[in-house]
Amino acid sequence: MIGVAAGMAARGLSVWVYSIAPFMYARPFEQIRNDLAFHRLPVVLVGNGGGYGYGVQGPSHHAIEDYGVLLTLPDMYVYVPVFDDDLSSVVDRTALSTNPVYIRLGRDERPPNFDPPPYAPWRQLVDGGGPVIAVAGPLAGTYLADLMPIPASERPKLWAVSELPLSLNSPPPAFRAQVESTGVVVAVEEHVRRGGFGADLLQYFVDNGVPIKTFRHLYARDHNYGRYGSQPYLRRLSGLDPASVIGLAKDC
């Protein structure tokens, strides 16, 4: 499938390849590397059910190292939309790309009556006087309902990140100013620790001399081969549920 897509793209066609996320990057990785990345062909890879999206189907169907693996390839760019409303903007941006792109899809998990801000690579979803929480992708939506009732003076700030790597998508000045003011950052992602958003964010802080006192990284704790369960259940095992994330942020 990837080989055919590469051939079509080499002839100047606009090519999109779709599968469930674990089959989009793990099985055809050699073809993605050799046929797409090495030749900088602008094929769009769309993986549905990123992270623990296919929870009860077990580790073979979990995509918890997908964007980290793909970002090791030259000129690869990744989109992790947060809300359904983001998709039209992501599609428009992707259509202009001259390099291979991976789109990691997940469920829109915002609470009812929440009106998200317009799409941007970095968006602040919640303001407050507490520490900064930065979340990759739709996982950010799961924290909204629990954050809003917290008194404003204590409420953590919530940022959603939708594009990687950060070397091509630097945090905006407002985010950096909040980090320097609070000195505390909690990075959250439904992805393994190695090669993920948290490691990329910490590298950005080091490279750019951003002073932080406390950095915490919450992530998917590898594959669980002994237990099966839903996406929310597997998130709880990794400490990615709202109570765990917000509790950690408030204790920092």
C-alpha cells in the first residue's frame, strides 16, 4: 500500500493513505522510511485510534509509540488534532505539505457546551493561577470538565499541542511566559516516554535556556500484556486520567 502510494506521489498525484493507527506505522515502517521519507514524497498517512484508542483489542492494536517512531525519519511532520472542528484546518495545512505527513486521529473528548478556540498548533484551553499543563492531542479534552470547577487562583493552565516536532513548531511567547512565571510544567501524552512530546518539550527548554523549577512528564507506560480494558481504563493505569493529572499538577 505504501509502495503504491509512493509511486502515485512520484507522478505528482495527491495521495492519502488510511488505516487504523497501529497498522499505519508499525507494519509498513520500512516502506515509509525507504519509499516516502528518503524521497521526501508528500504522502499523507492517516492513523485512526492513536494511543489506546483500540483498547480492548490488546497491545497489537495500541499505537503508543507511533509519532515518536515516525519523527525519527527525515522531514516527517505530525498532526495530532484535539477536536473534530480541527480536521478541516489540518486537512488544508496538510494539502500544502511538500513532505510526508502523519495525522494521528482520536475521539473528540471535550465536555458538552465547550466551544474550542480556532485551530492553532498551540492553544490555551483553560486559564488560571496554577501551573502549566501541556497536552498532546485529544487527551487534552478529557481534562476540561474537571479543571473548570477549580477556583481560578488555583486552576492549572491547560494548553493543547497539535503539531510535532517542536523544532518546526516552537511554543508561542504566551506559553513560554507562563512557564517562566510559574516555573512548573506538566507534559502529558498518550504515547511512550521515549521519543514523545514530553522529551521534545524538555529539549526545547534546554536548547532555549527556558528556566523551569519542576518538570513532570505523564505518558503511556508501555504495553500492558497482562490486562485488557477500555481506553479510559488503560489511561488510568498510566496515570493519564483527569484525577491523576490534575492532582499531580496541583501538588507541584
